[in-house]
Amino acid sequence: MGLRERKKEKTRLAIMDAALELFLEQGYESTTVEQIAGAVEISPRTFFRYFTNKDHLAMWFHDHGEEIMLETLAERPADEPPFTALMHALRAVLTDVQSSTPDDASRFLKLRKLLDGNPHLVGKSVARGARTERRLAEVIAARRGVDPDEDQLTHLIVAFAMSTMRVGFECPRRDGTMEEIQRRMAESIELAERCLRPGWDLRH
Amino acid sequence: MGLRERKKEKTRLAIMDAALELFLEQGYESTTVEQIAGAVEISPRTFFRYFTNKDHLAMWFHDHGEEIMLETLAERPADEPPFTALMHALRAVLTDVQSSTPDDASRFLKLRKLLDGNPHLVGKSVARGARTERRLAEVIAARRGVDPDEDQLTHLIVAFAMSTMRVGFECPRRDGTMEEIQRRMAESIELAERCLRPGWDLRH
DNA sequence: AACCATGTTGTCACAGTGTGCCATAAGTCA
DNA sequence: TGACTTATGGCACACTGTGACAACATGGTT
């Protein structure tokens, strides 16, 4: 990895950290791109070369999480029930965060805290989730051997999986430690599995 | 209803229709507020007094749909299982559109067509749905006699209900007549009910 | 009818977002 | 070193969204 790339990554993280600090200190809405750029000593123009917009900052781990889910899904056995495979993919995202650097984990928790007080960002977050849902639906449709444009059950499986994830991630809000999030997510997955009929995701 | 209110409503619909026409003709992104305002012969400033932003236009029926759902929910018997009640609320939204004026139904279908080709708007739509989900969760928590901040199942019930709605509404896309939407929605509801364990939404 | 309180509109100024363009500086490789 | 690629900064610009104020329309009152 060349100097150029390392420097870019460093700048990217510097922007991220400066932005998070400003957001948590003075609020998301009242923080401008100009302020963030100023704190990292780059021009506002350059900011937009790293992040397409301010919201994109808050979606930091969504891109990564989506990739983890898709990778995990690809590795799961083909005969595993789709929802089960999705639950594994979901757990993999959390595992990945935990096994990352302390700095990354800290950013993850700060972002979560940021979402807590900003319905607007929660909205953005679920909107980003809709994109993930589309991509997951493609994969699940392939696994099930159906056309994603024809099969409602495929979309229902993915939507239920994402719902399970959101419920585990968002609700209820307590201290917000990594351990708690993992515990809540496990609870949510277990709960969802108790709600669904055995074999519900195998029919077609 | 005074002249003043009638005039406002007329302007509101005029903006809506002009905007829809422009969107479908030249695309959503490439239509500016200035153009819409020009087509209705109002100032751009006035546009923002009717709709908080351009996206708000595309969320036209969300506000109304949310109210219908909440009203329907309030009328459902208290001992009805939560998910069943939510499915009734969901059907009520479509019934309401069908029993409205032909103009309103036409706007509804145009909006749906608009969403089809704009992932950005689909994102906005599900973000708006997240707000509805929060409000529904309050009601369902009250029905179940639990604290919405403590009970994951409440949120799972609502999230599954909204998922069912989205799947029925969005997928798969065909001719897009009112009849088809209703049929797809009925299919989706039936499918969801087959996927879930009987009595899953009664536990606590 | 004249009057006033209230609501609606247009105009202006302004802050902020996001993009295209081009010159310049920095990293890369021969 | 010199030739190249890529990142950056600065500039102008279009668009969004809001606050403030003046002009006007409406509805009710005397």
C-alpha cells in the first residue's frame, strides 16, 4: 500500500473523527461541512471528495456492514435455510466490529449514540438499509432459485431479517456498550426465530 | 369551510399536480422547485409554505396513510391480536384510496410510478415509514400493556407489519393498476400470516 | 360600510449544500 | 531528474431552505 493510499485513509479517518466530535458536541444539524473541513484543515471542496455528503458520514459502517453480510452469505452452505443464513450474516457484522481496532469500535459506538438523538439520521439509516435489502434480495433469490421480480417470499424473508436487525440494534436503548448491543441483538434473533413457523422460509 | 381554506387546498393540489407532471416528464432530480412554482404561478417561497421540501411532495399519501392506520387501529377491538389489527389497518389504507375521488386515486398511482424509477425516493419513503413505525409502536405497546422502551416484541410486530406492507406495495412491479396493488397486498398479507406462528404476537 | 385582527403571499437577503472546472502541488515510477 | 498520474484548493455557480418584513386578502365586528 503506497504512501498516497495510506495518506488518504488517514485523512478519511481524521475527517470522520473530527466530524463525530463536532456532532456530539454541538449537534448534527448545527455542524456545517465548513466547520468539519476547518477542523481537519482541508478545503470544503475536498471534504466532498471523501464523503458525498454530511449524511454519508453517519452511514460510515453501513457500507462496510453490507459487504460483510454479502460475504458471509456467500460462504454459508447453499442448503441452509435463507433466514438462518441471514441471521448468521447479521451476527457476522457485530463480530467484525468487535474484532476491529478499538478506534473503529469506538467510532461505531459514537455513531450509534449519534443516531439515538436524531430521527432524521435514523431515517437516513433505514433508507440506506433499503439499498442493502435490495442487494440481499438478489442473493437470496438466487439461493432459492427464483426470480426476485416474481417472488414475494424472497422479499419478505429479507425484510423480516432486516427488521430483526433493526429491532436488536435500536431498541431498547440503554447504556450502549458493545456487550449490550450484542446481547440485545442475540435476544432479537432468538425472538424472531420463536415468532416464525419452522420451515417458513423454505416454501416456494 | 371558509373560502380561505378552500383556496389553500386548491393551491396545494395544483402544486401537487404540476409537480407530478414535471417529475414524470423530465425526471425528479432535474425538476427544480422554481420550475414547479413557475408552473403554478406562485413564488418559490410560497412552495415551501405548502411543502417543507421537494421530497415532501412524494410523501403525499404517507401522512394520510399514517392517520388512517392510527384511526383504524383505535377502532379495532382491544382483544384482537396486534398483528391482525395491523393487517386491518393496512387494508384500510388501500380501501381509503379506492373510495377517494378519481383524481386522488390517480395521484396515488402516479406517485407509485414515480417511486419505481427513483431509488432515492424509495429511500425517503422507507425513512418516512420509520416515523410511522414509531407511532404504531406506541399504540401497539399500549394495547399490549407494555413499555415500548422495554419490549422488543412490540417493535418486531410493527416492523413485520410494515415489512408486509412494503412487500405488497413494492414488489413485484407489473402494470400498476389499483386492482393489482390490492391483489398483491392481499397476497402479501396472506403470505405473512402463513409464515408466522399462530399466536406469536400474543406472548409477553 | 368601515374597521381591525389574522392569515397568506411575494420580495429580499442569506446560510448552507453540492458540483464542474482548472491550475497547482504532491506522489509515483522510469 | 523528468514525465506521469492523482489529490487538492480555489473559484464560480445552481439549488435548497429559512427568516424578516411589507403588501394584500379574508372573516368577523361594530
